Amino acid sequence: MQMPKPDASILARKARIVERLRKVLPADAVIDDEAETRAYECDALTAYRCPPLAVVLPSTTEEVSKVLRVCWEEGVPVVPRGSGTSLAGGALPTADSVILGVARMNEVLETDYDNRFIRVQTGRTNLSVTGAVEEHDFFYAPDPSSQLACAIAGNIAMNSGGAHCLKYGVTTNNLLGVTMVQMDGTVVEIGGAHLDSGGLDLLGVICGSEGQLGVVTEATLRILRKPEGARPVLMGFDSNEVAGACVSDIIKAGVLPVAIEFMDRPCIEATEAFAKAGYPMCEALLIVEVEGSPAEIDEQLGLILQIARRHNPVELREAKDADEAGRIWLGRKSAFGAMGQINDYMCLDGTIPVSELPYVLKRIGEMSKEYGLDVANVFHAGDGNMHPLILFDANKPGDLERCEALGADILRLCVEVGGCLTGEHGVGIEKRDLMVDQYAPADLEAQMAVKDVFDPKWLLNPAKVFPLAASESRRSIALAAE
Amino acid sequence: MKMKPETEAELAEIIAGASGPFHIRGGGTRSIGKPVTGAVLETGGLSGITLYEPGALTVVVKAGSPLAEVEAALEAEGQRLPFEPMDYRGLLGTSGTPTVGGVVAANVSGPRRVQAGACRDFMLGVRFVDGTGQIVKNGGRVMKNVTGYDLVKLMTGSWGTLGVLTEVSLKVLPKPDSAACILIDSLSVANAVGAMSKALASPFEVTGAAHVPVGLDGHPVTMLRIEGFAGSVDYRAGQLAALFSDHAVRVEHDAAKVAEGWAWVRDVAPMQGTAGDVWRISCKPSDAPALADRLDADKLLFDWGGGLIWALLPEGTDARARLGALGGHATLVRGSDASRAALPVFQPEPAPLAALTAGIRARFDPRGVLNPGLMDA
């Protein structure tokens, strides 16, 4: 993965830039010591690292505005960072960039149960948003698996999803408004406690723009009342095809589960060895969860089990109590940890039309053999968001490259069958160069035109999302380096 | 001159060769916005369902397709467009056939928006021709997609000013077999908004919350809708009725009557065939009573738990001036040519947002040929 050459003129001006940043921020909010900036050299895509020029940790929208104004005047690229949990390299710095971390901005600004929203500073973690409202039995719906650590800022940047979005949607469906600072320091308010105000849907395009249009410092989020209860059921099948058909039949029957999770045999075996959840050894396993009152749950699960039985399951397990429900989720929730025990892994998140599931799993199996790398599959089946985990050994020369090549082939397959490169992790640097497989030049041009409007100098997270060749003429950093 | 291309390529050619502005027209049922002068460019020739996978909850449709045709296809599989698009014909006195592209271009939603989301929330992908004649696609036909910027949202509700939609992909949902409506009589606006907030903050999944100050029998009525499997609907209707046991509460279980009542709210029936301008105000629900006071309207209808106010005002009244600093986002949905010439149709944006909007429009339609001025202040 290539990154643009750092701009020598910026590196040469480091002292002046840091001094100017110190003038607008408290002393402890600017980090330029190389031993300390190293802590920000990567996000959760740890294969790529580069310490930034400096790190700033502002506490208010006003401070963010001042910092961006300085960087704008100095022509310094800025890489916004939430909690640094991006799997796509969304927060990877370049040597000539300033990391703007929002971690200190984690206050709850307003909770309003009558109007069902919460307003927070965006450094707040996803789970602690729910934490702030759960004493009133409310919750914030999007639940990415990193929710304990990941920040709302990153959720907005990547339009994060989670296991329950079949029913509740992803971040963009739960984001009502933002306070955003533009690269030149201008502070704008978009949306708020009201819905659909007319005018162009700027909020819609900001969500998922990977920190390239502005720095979102405050967010108004929709909160929902918790359902009375939830209960999962576990089903085992002797082929991926049958499990896929079962998912489709459940959806066609008019039931809308909150989650339908799918694990294939390699994944079941790994998690069973690790977490000992007592899963049946079979080709494919589904966890289907429904919500409501006990009677409503019975009604929905009755229908779901009836459909499942038509597909000759090797196992059907209904949770009788919270303990059993916990055991059903245990294996799924430890799937990534289990893989980490076996080897290094790379987690993809291409999305496919649900109908293509059996074909795609078969092809992934074949490709895995061709490349000589094991692939385990665990994913959100209801919405087709795959998470193939490619196992490799980072210490073995050439393994990472082979793993990346296999990953790219799998993602191209997702696009081929009518899906996309990324369902919830974002493009970052990881899938940047594959964008040409999904989009024609004119499609990319239209997206880059939006960035031209929000960030004419292309200083915000500039080397991400678009293939470097496509964005080259626009990146001032590239121009200056020439 | 009228143009009605049959293919996307033909449409692209027409726009590329433009010698003047176009007035883009789907079914011509939503005559909203500043009056546009230009050659009429019709999208009705781009019609048909490209793909429908009930098991994947997705449908891909050419933009000029009649909405009714798509809704019928979904109905046959027991599914529906969850955002419940309103039919503007009654309110605006238009005729014609609403198209899917029109629904998307205007981001048209209905009462279920408060729970399920708006049209924009169910949009998965678009194909469109921009103002230079370039064909562009964004998004796709899968439910989760964060590959690049979400131009799908940007195009939804852009009223044809950024590009002419040629094809859209939508997420659909199962149509529940049962529905019921809780009716609470004689509440003041303030108490009705309070009751609706209480219902929407309950775990009983209310899919519609409206207040009609003057109902069919002349008295105020507050409506709460629940939908789902029969057993679940009965259960939740009971729970909700119990929540409001200190009021006069009725429960309507007849599905046809429930549907009729909500279509009446959705299509703003009380203001159909009236004289005057109709405004649509989006607000924080708890602000609704105060805003309604200030509006001093001839008729009012509250939807989305109070978050949407429909107001009938005498022709030429500036609703925004009446609302004052308390705000709300007001759109002049039905106004005479004089009203629409004198007043901004869409809520004027603060300067930095107006600059972003203008910048985007200049990039997507540099010659200003697509519905020019329609959304201008």
C-alpha cells in the first residue's frame, strides 16, 4: 500500500507549525515529541504505520476550529482520529500530517427523552452513548463490534453498522444532526432535533465521508426505547446453501429479526476450540434474534423455527433464559478473538446480495485453496455484509502480500455479484485502490467533486478513499511534493 | 418543446446537447418549488422494474416507473415501501401518475417516517445523468454499503437540481398482516404532543403518531398506529390503551379503517380543496404547540409526534415571520405563483451551508440547466 511522499517543506516548518498550534491550544494538548507521536502511528490496521508530524487533542469545537485554521493557513494535511479502531486505515497518518484526535471531547451535552435524542461530543464512545441513557431504558442502536472503544466521530466518518442494523439501520439512519468544523475553521450546524428539513441532504453525504469533508465535533443522535426483551435461536445446517435459503425464507415470511448471524465450519471450529460455547459441528450455523414481549417473541420464533425445520436442520436450539441466550451469543462474539489465537488475520467486509451467498462462499473456498490461506466466514447474513477472515502469518515473508491479494480477489468477487467493497468498515487506504473495480471514472469524479466543495485544498485526510492516481491532481500535498 | 427519452443514453445525449434549461418532470404531480422555466424533460419513458428480490428486501426500479406499479409488485409478495410516500395530488390539485423518481427526488415520506425512517433512509443506490450529460452511479443494491461517499442521500431530495435520476434501488420491508389505531379524544395540542411523545418513547413500536385538532366529528383526535403480527398488535394495543387509561381511549382494529385513517393523515386530507397556502414545518416535537400558537393558522395537522406541522394560512402569509426565532424549518408546499415568487419555498440556509449547497450544485450542474432556481431562496 502506497502513501504519498511527505511534503519536505512541511517537515522543514515543523517547529513553526507546532508553535502556532501551541498558541491556540492548552500546553498538554499538542504532542510533537517523537516518542509520544508514535502512539498515533497507526489504527487497527496495524500493518501500516507512520508517526505524524504532530498530534493535537482539542477539547472544544472552538479549539478544533482554531487548529484547523492554523493548518489551513500553513497548508498542512490533517488526519482526524476518533479512537483509532479503524480496520481500513482511516486514521493512518502521513509524516507531514497533523493528527486531530477528538478523544478528549467526550461530554454528553443534552439528553431529551420527550424528543428522543441525545447530543454528545463526538469523542464519546459508542457504548457510552447507550450508557448515558440506559437508566431511562433507552439505547443508541448502531452497535459495531468495537463499540466499547470506538468513538461516535469514527462511527459518523465510516457510517458504521453493527449486528442489529437489519432492523435499526446504520449510523446514517440514526444521526439527526452535526456540528462540523470545515478545514478553514468555519463552524457549521447541520440538522438537529428535527427531521428532514428540506434543502440538499448535506448531513447524508457528510456521514460516511471518512473525515474528508470536515471534522464533526458534536452529534445529535436518535435514541430509542429498549424493547421489552430479546431472545436468540441457534440453527445448524449441513450446507451453506441450505442455511442461505433458510435466511431468505425467513425474510420472505415477513419476520424481521433484529439480527441474523452466520458462521461457517472453519469459524465454528475455531470459536469452539477457543470459547467452548457448545456449538454443533456442522457446515453452517445461524443465530437469529427477535425482540418484543415474551408472547411476541414466542410468536415470531414459532414462525422462524417452523421455517427452519423445513430445511432439515442438524440442530435447533432455543434459548430458555438469559444464561442460554448468553451461551448462544458467546461463540459469535468471540469469533474474532478465536481467530487471533490461531494466527494473524485480515478481516474483510464486502457486502453481497443475500441471494448470492452460497455461490460466494463456494468461490471463497476455492480461492482459499488456490492461495493456500485459510479463510473463515462470520457475517451479518440478513443484510449480506460478509466478514471473511483471512488467516496469515505476519512473520512469514510474503504472507501479508498474498493475504492482501486474496482479500482483493474476494472483494472483486463481491462487486462482480452485485455487491460492494465495504459494508461498514470504510475504504480508508485498505480498499482505496480497488475503488476502480466498483466505480467508473465519472462515478469517482462526482464524489471527488463533493470534496472539492467542502475542502478545496484537499487537506483533510487526503490520501484516503480515492485511488492515489485519481486524486493526485487535486491533492495540494502531491503538487507541492513534485 | 417536450422530450421523453426511452433510455439513459438518450437522456444523457439530450442533456449534453442542451441549448437551454430543462424542467424535469416525472408524473407532474408535485408542483413544488419556485416556478421553473425550461423545456419539459419527461422521465416517464424510463420505466420498469429492473430487479426485485423479496428474500433480499431489495427492488431496483427505473426512475420513471409509476409508483403504483411498484407498490403493486411489492404487495404481491407481501412487502411494501416502509416510508409510506404521500400522494400530493389531492393537496396540490394535480393529476397525473406519481413516479418512483419523483418520490425520491422530493424525498417524500409519510406518517411512518417517525419510526421507520424517510425515503432517504431506504435508498440503496442511484443512477443519474448530471448537468453535463455524464452518467453517474452511486451506492448499489445491498443494504450495507460505505464504499465511497453517499451521493445516494445527496440525490434524494435534490428535486432534480443535481441530476436526472434514471434508476434507483430501494430497501423494502415486509408488510405486517395486522394493524390497529389507538384514538384519544379531545386533547389540547400541548397534551396531544405530550401523549404522542409518551407513546413513541414506549417499547410498543408506534408506527404513526398524529394529532388532528378538528377531526371528522368536529373534535380533536390523537391517533397512534401499531402494526405487526396479530397477537403482537393486540398485545401492544392493550398496553398503549392502558398507558392512557385516564383519557377517553378507543381502539380501532378494522385494518381497512386504520389504513383509510392514516391515508387521510398522510395526504393531508383536511387541507385538500381549501383556499390558501399550505406550509409544512419540520420541528423538534416539543416545540410544536408553541409554533402552532404563533402560526395562528386556519387549519392545522400534526404528524410525526408533533415533529411535522401542516398549516393552512391565508395566501401570501410569511409563515417564517410568524414563527420567528423559535424556528422550525418551513417549506411552502402549496402556494400561488405570487406567494412562491415572493417567499422562499424552502427554508433559507445559513450562509456557510448555502455556500456548500451552491458549490455542489455548481459542480453537478455547471451550466445551470437542471430545474434552475427551483430550490433557490
